Amino acid sequence: MSVEEKLLLIRNYDLWAHISDDEYEELNIIHNFIEAEKGEYLYFEAHLHNRIYFLKEGYIKIGHIDTSGKEVVKEILQKGELFGQITLERNNMMGEFALAHKSNVSLCSFTVEDFRTLLKKKPELAFKYTQQVGTKLKRVESRLLNLLSKDIRSRLINFFANLVLAQVKSPLPTEIRIPNFFTHEDIAQLVGSTRQTVTTMLTQLSQEEILHFSRKEIWVPNVKKLQNLVTVG
């Protein structure tokens, strides 16, 4: 990929749209452009990690390894999302890993110090960054409440309803097809269930014409029907 194509790719995102050529050069975008193959770790068991990442293409699985050696999935990120040391501190990331998931990925990686310097110079960028981090934290909070207060069916419905909302802007479409980047096991971990239970409930949701889950896509034939099933609190 050429330098021009790399710059165009990142400038397509609102967070970076108003950065000048000089500021791109100062942040060293091209030097920090990373491509990783499917299954490759961007970092593994990170603790005092000092980088922030912006995902431009592909999917990233974030998780950790538990005491039994099992992989625990925390979230799966899509293009346009931030990860790594998003608090801009050298704090403990609790052994987190980041893995290129389902396909090859393209991203930018910056040191916390370089990114802080740019934020000080660009208040508009700082504001947009704060908004994006705030949205990310709200999503984590919503997921935690979902795990604590709902039965498994409700968790699953809320999970897919939130996935739809993340893909579109108002007004909601009548139906939607979303490229599938989840396995049954991924979803089970994200909703606090087992793979077998998730498989059974996905079959039920398909029979009820709420959503259809295949290896390649998630099809919601009636978005309003799915949203009406969402439980609050």
C-alpha cells in the first residue's frame, strides 16, 4: 500500500479528518502503520504497555488467559475503534492480549507520549477522542449490567440489538445484514453463557424470525422486532 493510500485510509475516519499534513508527519503515521496477519498477536499478556492503537481495517480480539490457561474474550473490535492504553497512562492492563481476528488487519500504533503531544495541540481531536473513549466505556458498562441483571436469552438479544445499533445511524433500517466476525464460543464468553446454550438459543431466535446467524453473516429480517425485545435495567 502506498503512502497516499495509507493516509487516505486513516483520514476516512472522523477522529483524524482534521489533522494537517505537518501533524501527520509529526505523529509519524506512516512509520506507525502496522499490518498483521490473521491469528497474529499485536501484544500478549500486556501489563505496563505504552501504546495506543487505532484499527483501520479488520477485527481485533481483546482478552486474557485465565489461571487454567484458557482464553477469555473481553471484546471483539471493528474498524474505527481504539484499543491499547486508551487511558493514556502506563497503568496495569491486567495481562491483556490483542489478536488479529478472522482476517488480516491494518492499524496505526502510537506511543502514549506522542499521542498526548498531539492532543494538546489539537483540542478538536482531544474532544473527539474523549467522546470515542466515553462511548467505549459506556458500552463496557452496559455489557456488565447485562451480565448482572438479565437471563441468558435477554443477554443474547441485547447483545445483537447493540451490535445492530453500532452498525447504523437513525433511522433504523427495516432489515440489516452484518458480516459475521463472531464464533458461537466468542458470543458465549461475551454474554456469560456456554457455547451449547448459545447454539440452542440462536436456533430458537432463527425459528422465531428474530435473527439468522451463519458463518458469514448475521441477518436481522426485522430490526424493529429485535429492538422491541430489548430489556432495560
